[in-house]
Amino acid sequence: MNARIELPPAREVCPTTSRKLIAEGALLVDIRECNEVERLAFDVPGIVLMPMSQFERRFDELPRDRQLVLACHVGERSMMVTHFLMHQGYTQVASMKGGIAKWAHKGFPVSRPAAPQPAYAAAHGCGCSGKSAPSGSAEQSSCCAGEDSGAPCC
């Protein structure tokens, strides 16, 4: 029998609060697709790139014991993913309201990679192009886990 589970409302945080949470140890998870990240990227150390197209099969790579701030372009997709994670039992999750668009508008750190995907990924420690993050880490797996399946590397 399917029992209905009541969850608390999903939490949204503005970019300013997101920066504070990240400074306090929260993990920023960018769920935008690789082509979006190529145009404009968060310039935040330790960010995890996990495209929404890969999210359902890879979300369990994310820690459950750490605050997660999910971000997309304007906050709609990250809110959906926040709800998804809550249904999977994650309790420390929040969606960045306004996404990278509001983050950039506020003048917070961004980069505009001019290099092709593998060079960008290597510069961000994703494990592509010979430079890899620690084996098994979210940073390493969140970039190139899809390479063998033909999915794009970001």
C-alpha cells in the first residue's frame, strides 16, 4: 500500500544566504547542463556539477550529513531537485532562489569559461583531461561518470 508521506516545505535561500552557508561548509550543487555551465559558471571552490539529466541515477553520490545548496539558472529546476531529494530522505537541502542569474546580478564570483568542456572540467578538478579529483569523491564522479555511457562531460 502506498502511504502518503508529509514533508516540510522545501527551503529556498537567496544567493547571499547561499554564500554564507557555503562559507560555513555547505556544498553547492550545480544541476545545470554542461552547455549552460560552459557559458557561465559559479566560481566557488568545491562545487559539485551534477546535471539534472543525470541527477536521478547519481543523487546518492551526494552526502546526507552535509547541507546542500542546489542551484540552476533561475531556481525552478533546483526547487524540483530539492523536492526530489527530500523524498529520498535528505533533510539538509535548499534551493538557491534566483539561481546563477541572481548570483551573478549581485556581483558574486562567476567565471565565463572560454575553453572547451574537457579543459574547463580539468581546471575545476573534475577528473577529465588527466586531472582528477580524489577517487570516489562527489567532485570526481559528478563530472565524468557519464563518459563511458556517452553522456557529455562537463
